[in-house]
Amino acid sequence: MEKILVIGASGQLGSELTIALSSIYGEANIIAADLHKPHGEEVHPIFEHLDVIDKKTLSDIILKHRITQIYHLAAILSATGEKHPGLAWRVNIEGLMNVLDVSRDLKIKKVYWPSSIAVFGPSTPKENTPQTTITDPNTVYGISKLTGERLVEYYYYHYGLDVRSLRYPGLIGYKALPGGGTTDYAVDIFYKAIKGEQYSCFLDKDTSLPMMYMPDAVRATLEIMESDADRITVRSSYNVAAVSFSPLELYNTIKESYPEFSIEYKPDFRQEIALSWPKSIDDSQAGLDWGWNPEFDLQKMAKDMILHLKDSELIILQ
Ligand code: NAD
Ligand code: SER
């Protein structure tokens, strides 16, 4: 029986992945760990307080629960990382090194660690960005993710540690709030529309970025983790994609449900980060190797977000 540790379980992705893993492996076999418990949601019954920089506590938790697999999601995202570069480096790199070292030493069977479209930079081709191309990130977050990709590949080839990874685009979900990224606008905008308030967008109206609805992201994660090891030919991180749109395109889609909804554009420091990232991603290698195929386009995602969010207690809390 697998025992799975989810580090960063209270975050936007972690809270959804913990639920999905519980439904597959049973709640009692999933251990949620984070710096803090999630706000306004049900806490997973087995919760461990963990700062991933603390290697000893990480090791103790793995031994205590006889962990066989780790999903290491804890990170400082792009916008917060620009405000606190030292913290971003410690959490994203020292934290990852701790997970990799302890996993190797305690013979963890499989590790999942996400990368990001933030590994790309100003010189990367912007349209249909290939799996292997120029990577010149200019944010601390992007530099940490690129370093992480080199590290996970190194641990696979040098120590045989089975680490798997996806370069997520911006993730959009209704179960938890986003945690300090450049793509957060694509979640925030729904809250304002549903509450009948104007949205002030921190990106310019034509800034297209690759995005993915959370059910697709969770399914991609589970699919790569469940694939036979010999199908995983990319041991750094796979490009994955679903949909690309600009703030204006998203606004127009939401307006179909909320005709009175209004928006203003006030680009801030996140605009420069967004402009350094691709507009669309070539994820054909993930399709070839382990059958990746997204389900949600812009219309389908927006409809589902509105359906779930308008009855959510997060609308009241936010
Ligand atoms: P999030 O900020 O919502 O959640 C991260 C969680 O990590 C938080 O609950 C936080 O408390 C926890 N954490 C932070 N520092 C920690 C530490 N020192 N020890 C333990 N826990 C700590 O982020 P998310 O959106 O859920 O992202 C999850 C992963 O996916 C990250 O690695 C992120 O880089 C990656 N990713 C996310 C997106 C996105 O759009 N959300 C896109 C690309 C990649
Ligand atoms: N969505 C993330 C961010 O904006 C990308 O990894 O930081």
C-alpha cells in the first residue's frame, strides 16, 4: 500500500491534489504537510506541520508515516519571489534539495515536483514554445525552477531517484485561492464578477499567457505519476498546455454570464514578468510519451468556474 506525503498541501494545487489522491489511495494513506493549515476549507485528517527547509522534521515525518511517495509542491511563486528573493531561493532550492536527499537516502519510490512556464525568458520563442529551447528566466522564481529541473534530472541519472515533473502554465481553480503568482488575475477576476464588483487587472488587456484549469492539472499530475517509468523520456520537466488567453479574452467570456461586469487595466510589476513568458506551449512530447490531452478550453473552464464558485464559501471569505 502506498503512503503519500503532500508537501505544500494547503496551497492552490496541494488542496486539490490531496483530495484527488485521497479518493484514489484512501484518506488514511495521504499525509498533508504545510507551514500552515488551509484557510476556510476542510483540513485533511492527517496533517503535519512542516517547514521544508527543516530537513530533520521532513525525515522524521517520512519515517513516522512510512512514506513511499512524495508530492513536493511547496514553493514561493513568481510575484512573491520578486519581493522576497532570498526566501524564494531557500524554499524553492534548499527545500527541493532536502526532499531529494531525504528521498534518495530513505529510498522513496517516486517523487513529484512541479516546474513552471517561468523557466522560459525574454529570448525564448513565444509561440508554441518547444520542449527544449532557450531558457533565460529573469525572475528568481524562474531561475529557481530552472535550477530545480537540472537537479531533478541529476538525481534521476546519478542516484536512480524516480522524480517526475511538469511545467505547469497558470493554474485556475475554485477550491483554493492562488498563492502570489503572475497568473493569479485569472482566478481573482471570477470573484469580482460573481460579487458584482469592478475588477482592476494587474496585467494589460492583450497579455496572452498559457493557462490550465485545475481538473486538467490534477489529471496530468496523476497521469505522469501513474505512467510506467520507461515511458518518461523527459527527466527534467515536461511542457504541458491546455489553453492560452489574454485578460480581455477572459473578461469577454465572463461577461457572457455577467453582462454588467466591468474591468480596468492597471499593469504593475507583474506585467514585465508576464511579458517574459511564452504565449503558448508545445506539449506534444507529453502527448507522445504518456498520452497527455487537455479537456478544458476557455469557454468550458469559465462555465465550470462560475458554476462552482458562486456557491462557494470562498466568495464570502474573499
Ligand atoms: P501556493 O502558493 O498556493 O501553495 C504553496 C504552499 O506551499 C502553501 O500552502 C505554502 O504555505 C506552502 N509553503 C510555502 N513555504 C513552505 C515551506 N517552507 N515549507 C512547507 N510549506 C511551505 O502554490 P500553488 O499554486 O499551489 O503551487 C504549487 C506548486 O506548483 C509550486 O511548486 C508552484 O511553483 C507550482 N506551479 C504553480 C502554478 C500556478 O499557477 N499555481 C504554475 C506553475 C507551477
Ligand atoms: N502561475 C505561476 C506564477 O504566476 C507560474 O508558475 O507564479
